[in-house]
Amino acid sequence: MIVNAIDAVSDDSGWAGLGAVGSTITKLRPDFDSRLYGHRKFSDLVRSMPDRFELEERATGAGKSIFVRLAPRPAPARKRSTRARKAPA
């Protein structure tokens, strides 16, 4: 649900205002409440999943805003060859 909301409102670089993400979720699921997931605020819920979401505070004309994007996924580990190597001649 959070991923879909980020996709819906993010810019070309993948960042979305956290407020816009929360508003989008509320429109899609009016019964959504971060307290049902054990967090007082939506921002606390998103912060509780650092493996899924990256947050950034940015200074704006009116103070600070929080932006969120999907966390980059680590590259899959390369498999090591199990073949025996030949000894140098």
C-alpha cells in the first residue's frame, strides 16, 4: 500500500513528499490508521522499515519537509565457482 502510494506521487527521481503519500493512502483506504500498526504517526511507521524506505528531511520555505522513496535493493551476491583451479605451471 505504501509502495503504491509512493509510485503514484513520486517525481522522476523516485522521491515523494511524505504528506502526499499519506494523503494518497487515506484516499485509497479511508480506514488506514498508523496506530493499528503500532505507530503514533505515519512517519514513525515508515521510519520503522529502513530496509524498504529511505527518508530525507529537506529545508523548505516554511521549515522542513520529509520526503520518502523506496530503498535501493542490494545487488544479488555473486555465486562463487566451486570448480577446482589448476595450479600455475
